Amino acid sequence: MRRPGTPAVDTVPRRPADLYARGLSGAASRLLLRHEDGTTRPVPLATWIGAVTPVDRRVIERLHGPVLDVGCGPGRHVAALQR
């Protein structure tokens, strides 16, 4: 139930995997990050799952030796490292 004065928001999945799937399905434009102070901003999912940026590429080019992927994203950096 919504508290009085709180704006109505789309039903948001409670499990992170469901939220991620929702974003990948194209619903990312409706996903918002809510900060502790109550402000919101759109989830930058297209950037997160997109191709590596020039800045990412410069960082990747400086890496030497084995790299451990701890599984905290979609794998775009690991894919770039593999190439």
C-alpha cells in the first residue's frame, strides 16, 4: 500500500534478477534509481550493457597479466579483454 503523498510508481520486481530482466526487455526507460534523499534519476542501463567506451578501452589497454572477472556486470569489459 502506498503512503499518502507518495507518487504512484510502476510495480517494481523485488528480486535483482527480475529487475535486470525488465531492463533488458526495453523497460529501462521506466526504471528509476531512488537516492536516500528521495531524488530519482533514470537507470543508465543502455550505458551499462552497451559497448565499452573510449575511457573503458584506455583502462583495459593498461592491464597486464591475468584478470579476474568477479561477475558484477554484463561482461562487456571481459569481452573487450578477450578481443
